[in-house]
Amino acid sequence: MLQPLGFDPLRWLQGSTEDDEIQEADRIWVAVDGMGGDHAPGPILEGCLEAIDRLPLKIRFVGETDKVLAAADALSLRERLKSAQSADHLDLVASGPSIGMDDEATAVRRKRDASINLAMDLVKKGQAMAVYSAGNSGAMMASAIFRLGRLKGIDRPAIGALFPTKDPGQPVLVLDVGANMDCKPVYLHQFALLGNIYSRDVLQVKEPRIGLLNIGEEDCKGNDLALKTHELLRGEARLHFTGNCEGRDVLSGAFDVVVCDGFTGNVLLKFLESVGSVLLGVLRAELPRGRRGKVGSAFLRSNLRRIKKRLDHAEHGGALLLGVNGVAVIGHGSSKALSVVSALRIAHSAASHGVMEDLAALQSGCD
Amino acid sequence: MLQPLGFDPLRWLQGSTEDDEIQEADRIWVAVDGMGGDHAPGPILEGCLEAIDRLPLKIRFVGETDKVLAAADALSLRERLKSAQSADHLDLVASGPSIGMDDEATAVRRKRDASINLAMDLVKKGQAMAVYSAGNSGAMMASAIFRLGRLKGIDRPAIGALFPTKDPGQPVLVLDVGANMDCKPVYLHQFALLGNIYSRDVLQVKEPRIGLLNIGEEDCKGNDLALKTHELLRGEARLHFTGNCEGRDVLSGAFDVVVCDGFTGNVLLKFLESVGSVLLGVLRAELPRGRRGKVGSAFLRSNLRRIKKRLDHAEHGGALLLGVNGVAVIGHGSSKALSVVSALRIAHSAASHGVMEDLAALQSGCD
């Protein structure tokens, strides 16, 4: 059985979590940048309240208090917010002027009390196990680097996204998908080491198969970056390097981690997101053709709705910011409540599977 | 109505050609590298014989005579071949030792009488209007450069592939998809000029909208190559530069030509080719779910078969080699007869719409 593109690859990890009653003792704190995202803070708050019901989380919601409360009123969430607060499931943390979606990343230096900065600080101080933001991803990365710091031995943090594969429950972690436009071979080497740990700890892959995105299977193929990276990966004993991964192999299930520069990865990720809607159009045009087609389509209405839902990008989770000293999840700028829940699920998984311990071990190898 | 991924974007161009009887006077000569491709020469010959019936073409089939005739016997094509020859629709041209799929591109210098070289020469001598090969694409490019020569003002030829878009009958020409791994801004600028002419002349787009593949819409986004190329394209009066094209915009129909480096383009093309089969898997798994699903799917069997056929990569055509002094079409290495027909249709379109005249005009601007 193949998996649809909108399949949330981390859902299986959660096992029965969402069906069982959540044990209070299992809940871990996650810091949320309440002001990040095109529609913030309303849908971010709504998603957090929803996540509290579904996942073993507690939320430190960082935002400009007046705007957060106004959004809660507008969405009739005031009562739910109050009860989450009194159950100690949600904590409102007041922040100063926020970083806009169009602000330069350097704005995180000027706006010291911006929600994204204070959210990072909560992780730094140990008051949260992970941080989530659907805001300006450049600003988020800058904030993470300044406040949390980079891991030792990592020159550049990378953004890792989970792509579905043909194998159910076996997504592939692709990185970088947008943090680093122009990469050196050593960056991609580091991405592979980071991806290896996340794949092992968060996705529970025993011996992740690491691939290098390239234009051919042969060692001699590629651009200058790929050729030099290939040499580095081939000689790396800490990794199970499986070789080059062509464009057609990304979704094949033959790789658990695929490394590439942030330009190519970003193009690929956005392309993947758009393909679902193109396919739906094909189905809508082709399936109801002819008399038999019309009858058949009528019978399939609910199945088609489910396929549409699975292909829907709002069902997708967030991306991971790898290489900083903490678990950080980046949401889509256009995140609605459902995407927030999905991204928080990823944050929870990453925070509760010992990633940071293994990353620390990676650093100790750099002394 | 949206178009399926496997839609042959040039079929519409042919208009009623394939239904009408073909006029002998309309037939143009196309040179075919009979020995190029994983399965050559059998399926190549079969595709050519099929194309003769469907398109206003005549074929100069270049190959090692004994192997071609043996393949004709093996596929029971001997009679059909004879009648095509006697109707002056197919001409067998004997060649020397061929270039293998694994040969270095430089083999075209050693094996002077290889089928690909002789096929190029036929175009050079004016005995064919276009050349087609499903062989080693590196060797094909080398042969095209040595035998046909580059266009003046073009540093590097590029491979252009047609991607379908949401708009029926309006494919987008993406280049480069694999000829040039490491590109300079000036190469991409030249790709844009070449793509513009092909889009106008072959796809009959009045004022092609040229896009630059990039990670954001804003002018300031991108890797070093994209940023510098953006400046060149913005100042180019011969083009209608529409701006950056994100991964999600490639299939949107908002662009007629999208330029990128050959690494990114190759990854994207192969990814696109694989997505079809992944999506079919989703359909196969999801549609027949439940009792209503089973009934509905039974009614839809023939429509599903049509969707599968449209998503099938054998239905795709070839890619264009742009920037050399002649019309050259590159087929998939794994080409079967159907792909050969599809690629020859592209060769015919490109050869019969005045591309070379406009390319000559482009060169005269370089004096």
C-alpha cells in the first residue's frame, strides 16, 4: 500500500497517544511563538488549545497580551483559554513588539523582547523542551542561533522536512529545505550527521540510510557540491551512506535521510506541496467522465473527500530546525489551527525521544 | 479543467494531423540515432515505423545494419520496414561502432562513424531537419556540439523539458534539466533567450512569460546564482521576464518558460516523473475502501485505466537540446516504441515552425 502525500508521517509514532487519556505527568512544556504567522495570533492559539486536548503537552504561549486576548475573543476562545490556564496546561507569557513576516532576519537583534526571542529563551532556561513558530523563518533561525546557539561542530543549522514515501509509516527526512542557499560540502556532511540522529531518535529508524540528492546513481555524477560531498560521506564511519539519491528516488522509500543544499530542497518541497492539488484536478476532470464515471464517482464521494483531505497541505506538520542547541519546529507561515496541532505533534516527538542527548554526544566528538 | 501529469503537451500543436491523411509533400526528413537507448535498435525502429504512419515525417534511420535487420526480424518488422523503404518513408543509413550508454561523452571523438555522429551530420548537410537520439545524453550533447556547433552567443547548450501545467494545452518549458551542473548567471540568461524562442515558435506562445526558478517571489531571495541571474533577466528587453518562480508555481500555468541550473532542473524532472506512480498507489489504496468504494471503483475501471495511461511515463515525449545549430531531441534511455513516437512528434513540431530562423536572428544580435 502506498501512502498519500498528505500523510502525516509522525502520526504513527504517537501510537495510541491520541486515543488514550493523557496522563498529566506525561505532559511536557513547549514554548510557542504566538505572534508568528500570517494569521497570528488567532489560529495559533486555537491550534494550541486543540493540541492540549490531543497531545501530552503544556504550552507556554508567548505573545502581545492585548492582541492575544482580542484574538481569543474574536474566535470565542476566551472560556477555553481560561480553563486551559487554570488546569496549568497553558501559560500566557507577555512579549514586546513582534517580528513581522516581512522583517529582515536581523530584526531579532533590535526587537529583543519579540515573542520569538522570548520563546527561545524559555528553551534556553529549561522552561520548555521545544519551541514552535510559524513566523518568518529567517528570523526564527536568527533567533535560534543567537539565543540557543549552534551545536558545536555545526557551521550552519538546516531545515529538515518530512516527505512521505511509498512505504507507509516511513517518511524520509530531507534537509536542507531552505535555510542555506549556497552550501559547502562540509555543510552537507553536517546535515547528514544531524539528519542521522533525528531519523534514529525521532523516527526510530535503527540504521538510517543516508542519501545524497544528485542527478545520477553513479559516484562520478553531479555538480561540484555533490561530487565533493560524496567523497566526504563515503568516508564517514558514523553514517550508513547509501549513495546518490536521484529525484525519482526521493519518494521511493529507499532512503531515510536525503541531504541537499537549501535551494534545491526548498524548490523540491514546494513542488511536492503543489503536486497534490494538480492531481486532484486531474481526478476531478477524469473520474466522472461518461455515464459509468458519473455513477462511480457518486459512490466514491466520501473516499474522494478523504483523499482530498490527505492531500491537503493544512494536514502537513512543520519542519525541524536542526543544528541549534534545542528542539525547534518551524510552521508554515499560512498555518491554521490544524497545521499548528500537526507541528506541535512533531515538536513533542522530537522533544521526548532523547534527541538532545545524542546531539550532545555528536558535539563531544568535535573536541 | 486540469491536465494530468502525463498529458503530452505537444499533441494539441499537431492539431488534426494524426486524424487527417498525411500529404506526401508535407513530410520532412528526420535523422534518427537507431543505436541509442537501453533497448536499441528494436524499439527505436518500431517507434519510427509507427511514427511514419501517424506523422508527416520521413526517417533517416542510422544504425549498424546487421543489428538493425536482426532486430527487425526479432520483432517481425521486416515486412513493414521494406514497405516503408520502398515508399521512400524510411532510409537505412549504415554506421560504424556505436556509443554505449556507459561510454564517456568523449567517445564521440574516437568513434567517428557512430550512429549519433552520422545522424548529426545529416542535419548539418541539410539532409534532415531534426535529429533524435535516446542514447547517452552526454554523448549526444558532445556530438551535437562537435558536429552541428553551438549557436553564436550561446556558451552552453541546455536541455529543455516540457512539464504539464494546470492549463490544458499549455505546458511549461523548463531548462536546463541536466546538461550543465554548475552554471553561471550568463548561462541562465542565455537559456532564457533560447527558451523564449522555442516557446514562441514551437509552442506558439505569443509573448512567453519567463520565470526564474527560485525559493521566493521577492527579488532579494535566492542563492548567489539566482540573485545575479535575476538582475540580468530584469534588464533584458528581448524577454518578458515575469519574475521568480517558486517550486509550487512551476505547474501553475503562470509561466511559459522556467530557467534553472541543470542540477536543480534534473532533480525536479525526475521527481515529477516519480510522483505519478506514487499518486496512482494512493488511488489504488484509497478509492476501493468500504462497500461504496468497491462498487464505485468497479464502475470507474476504464476511467482509472485512462488516468494510469496519462500518468505513465512512456507517454511522455523527449527533451529538446537547445543552443546548438539544429533541432535535436533527446529521448529517455529506456525509450520504448511509444516514447519514440512521442519524441518524434516533438522533433517534427520544432523542425516545422521556423525555430532555426529565429535562432539565426538571435545570433545576428551577437555580432
